[in-house]
Amino acid sequence: HLQPDHMLNFHKDLAYYGLLMLAQKVCSQFADGEGTLAMWKNSMSDYHQENKPKYRICCHRKISACAGVFGAKVQCDVLHNCYVNDQGLEDTNVEGDLKVEHINCDFKAGLLQLCGNYSEESLQRIAKSLLITSCLQEKLAPHYVDSEEPIMKERRGHRTGDWCDQVKRGVE
């Protein structure tokens, strides 16, 4: 009788899970709706085994929507319009619901700063500050353009620019 090598099996499972997570990230990054559909189908059994019915039901709904059960518009939206490119750069997509979670996290951080002093006015102020923060971030972030100027240089596949001018414009 050969005994199963539990340590080897653990590391094989870990490597498989890591590859799966990498594939999911690539599907999101490149807005690959069909690849994401395959990931949802693959994840259904995991959610069943891990006793996560909420995620299993969500996967089932998305798979049904991709099959056209809820109509052609919903099918197209679920497959191709569920990603947000909040950086404006090529191949930097994230899932729409993940973007919503990021915004909720920022809002909750603002609520913590209120230290329990909640009022309608303070909640509105926190919500408006999120909008102002995104506007300021657009002004402070350099806009990348194809240029041969010495200010622009290639670094690890990403363009970097001189931020001084953008910061001055944002402050003005």
C-alpha cells in the first residue's frame, strides 16, 4: 500500500488554485467575457463544496444571463459590459462590482473619521468628498500621450511623466 503524499497534494492544490486566480485576473484585466463565463462555471462546484450558496446562486444567475435567459441586452451586458476601466489605460479593467466595493470602502473610511457624529449633512459631505477626490485625482494624475519628449520615458512597459506641471494645475 502506498500512502498518499498529503504535502505533495496540498502543494498541487495550491498551485492549481493560484493558476485559477491568475486566469481570473487576466480575464478581468482584458475584459474577456467568455473567459469569465468559463470561470463562473468552474467556480460553481467550489462554492457548493465550500458551502457558499450565495456565490453559487450568483454564478448560476450570471451563467443563465449569459445564455440569454433574461434577454439579449442583459446577455450582452453580463458578458461584455460588466467591466470598468477606471485608470483609462489599455488592459486595466476591473469588475464593476469590485469597483463598487472600492467606492464603498472609501465611503466607510470617511464614516470612521466622523467618530459616530452622523447627521444627514455629514453623510452628504462624505459622499461629496468622494466625488471631489476623484476629480482631484484626475487633475493630479499625468495624462499619458505618445510623445518623443525627454520628459516621457519608458519604464517596465508603462510610461512615466513629470508630475510637477500636473500638480501645479491641480492646485490652481
